[in-house]
Amino acid sequence: MTKAVFMRTLSDRLVSVTPERIAPTDAVRFLDYYEEMIDDRMEDGMSEEEAVAAVGHPDDVFRAILAALPQFPASAERQPEPVPQPVPPTREKKSSPWKTVLLIVSSPVWVPLLIAAAAILFSLYIALFAVVVSFWGVFVSLAASGAILIASSIPLFIGEGMPAGMASLGLGLASAGLAILFFFLCTAFTRLSARLTEVTFRGAVSLFHRKERRS
């Protein structure tokens, strides 16, 4: 199960009993708590599915939330199941000064590595962009050459005869065919470049928001 499915399912469960059983502000606090719990596990090295599985199924989490609310009657749940671990409604993250000290001391190592990784990624992106631009340039050249050769075959047929006209027409058709092939290649590379840009931008924005929320 992905994080988006987990959060949507848990949100639907909480909305179904809001505001009769749970206040909207409490529901938002629960959602923020479990979203942060999944993010913490992903930062520790788990995959998205593993982090969600470690938190538990949304139905089990929902029953744990209801169990933590004394004002919720026990008869409201059809199948009450015991929750092995109690779930606190809020959690305060404790910042360790040793992490800050370790980051500062190790900065001569990880800062150059981070800069080098960013430079490599940027150079790869520029190389991909250059390939896309060059492919579009080849496509435009082939399309223009094909059009000129096909158009010039008509006066060659009239003035120079059949061999010259056929040669010009054949070269024009060959250029037009290559232009069509390069058009599909250009479209594929352009979509790939746009997708990589979108993924990179979303990753940077997600990382920024996560650090802003944790600060």
C-alpha cells in the first residue's frame, strides 16, 4: 500500500465520524502524526510500502484512534479488535544536539560530495537537453531538405529529364521519411526530459516541505 492510499483511507475513516465523535482539529492532528511517522521510516531507509506496512493497516490505525478517545462508545465499532500498541495522539520530536555537531564536523566530507553529486546530475540533465535540441535540429533539417528536394524535382523533370527528376524526388522522399523517424525520437526524448524535470522538481519541493515541517 502506498502512502497516498493509506492517508486517503485513514482520512475517509476519520471524516466518517467527524465531528460527532472526533473534532476536526483532532482528526487533522492524527493525520499529520501518521504522515510524519511514515516519512520518518522512509528517511530511515524503508521503502514507501515497507514504511506503510510498519505503521499498520488504516482500519487498525482507525480502531486504535477510537480506542484512544474515551468519549467514543465501544458499541460504535462492529468488530472491535485489540490493538497491540497504543497510539499517542501527538508526539514531540526531540532534537539531538549531537546530530548537529556531527553534521558540522563531517561537513568537509559530505558538502563536497553533495556538490559533486549535484554537478553530475546537472551535467547529465544538460547533456539530455542538448540531445533533445540536436534531435529537433536534425528533424528540421531533414524536413526542410525533403520539402526542397521534392519541390525541385518538378523543374528537373521538365528541364533535365527523367533521371535528374527521379533522383531529386527519391532523395526528397528519403529525407521526408527520416524526418518522420526523427520526429518520433524527438517526441520521446522531449517527454523523457519533461518527466525527469517534473520528478526532480517534485522531489526538491517535497524535501523542502519536509525539512520545513520538521524544523
